[in-house]
Amino acid sequence: MLIKLTLSDIIDIVLVAIILFQLYKLIKGTAAYSIFIAIFIIYIFWLVVKAFKMELMGALLGQIIGVGVIALIIVFQQEIRRFLIIIGNRYIERSWFSFDRFFPSVNERLDSPKQAEEIVRAAEAMALKKTGALIVIGRTSRLNIYSEAGEILKAVISAELLETIFFKNSPLHDGAVLIEDRLIFAARCPLPITDQINVPNHFGMRHRAAIGITESTDSLAVVVSEESGHISVADAGKVLENISPAELRKILLKEKI
């Protein structure tokens, strides 16, 4: 018997494939990935049991599958929360009706190199002194939800201010600095830590927080290691390690920071 596929069937298959692929990207490298594979194997086994009409085993697995949705919500609550944050932050822009998205002002275009240069100067100076730092630069995602436990500054970006914030005796040095709308929006902000289990061992909490925030938002994170003095950049959950100030400048200018 030939299976007839309609246009709606093809669209249905494509949409399910996209959702499963996005789910795979979300949990890849985390402990939840093994749990997901185990649940998937149980579900396939249940389908085989039903096909062979094994009543007792089918009834037993049917009870497990019946409460599967609730179990999935409990087991994957962190991943579900992160997935919803990604939908809300990464794929919904700040303003749907802003003409600035299409016609950036002349001042913004001219200010961008200066602000990028201030961040590069600060990162280079802190790297030489081995001063640990974590600077998160917003793109389209709003970062204000991560500033609630920090200190709101709304200050002009300057290398001197960034160095002062991350000075080890400063009350603001713990946590991250959030840069949004071309301002130092907040300091001393705690960030979500990545759930990835394959993070390199030499990565400290700053690097893990940088990965976590770039997994949850489309922001860019600049990290200065306190141990090595190396500068790294995190983007979309990936880290570019031990880059030079010139490479950092190129990245920031490309992003029009």
C-alpha cells in the first residue's frame, strides 16, 4: 500500500524536524541529553510492544508514558525555562516598530568605534594586570532581567570606569557588567551558569557564566581571566579563547558595538 503525502503532511514533518533539531541543539552536551535519549528509547520500545500486541508489557509502559508529560516538565524544567527565555529574548527584537533597526542614526554609527575602543582598552589593561572581568554586551536581547540583583549605573562607557568596577577591592567587582543601549547599564550582576558538561576544565566561573548568558540571549560576552590574563569572547554558547586586543577590536567593530 502506497503512502500518500499531502502538502500539509510535508509541512508537518518539516516543522517537527525543526523543533527536534532545536531541542537537540539546546540540550546537546548537557546531562539532560542522556535523559532525553533514555526517554526516547523507552518510547520506541513502547511502540514496538504495541505493534506486537504484548498486552502486559504494553499496559506497564502505557502507564509510564501516560505520566510522561509531567515527568518531562519536572526533569527538564531548567531546559524548558531556558528555551522560553531564548524565544522571548533571541527571536523577539526590542522594538517591532523602530525605524532605527533599518536606519541607524549617524551619531550611533560614529559613536560605535569609540565605545568599542574603550572596551578594548579596558580589557587590554586588565589582562596585563590579571584582573578578572566579565563584560556582557547586548544585541537585540534585553538584559535588564539580569540586572535585578546588581547595581544600576547607566553610565557612559569608558575604560577607566570598567577598570574601576573590576578592581579587586571594588564592591562592584563580583559578577558581570551589562552593556546595553551603548551604556554601562549595570554592574555586579549574577548570570546563569551553563549546563554543558563538556566545558574545558580550565574554565572558571566567569567563563561558564559567559557561556550561560550567550546561550540564553544573543549577547556577546568578553572575559578576562584572573589566572592567565587571557582575553576570551563568548558568543552563542561558544568561546573564542586567548585572543589579542586587536582581534577583540575587530570583533566589536564588526558587531558595531
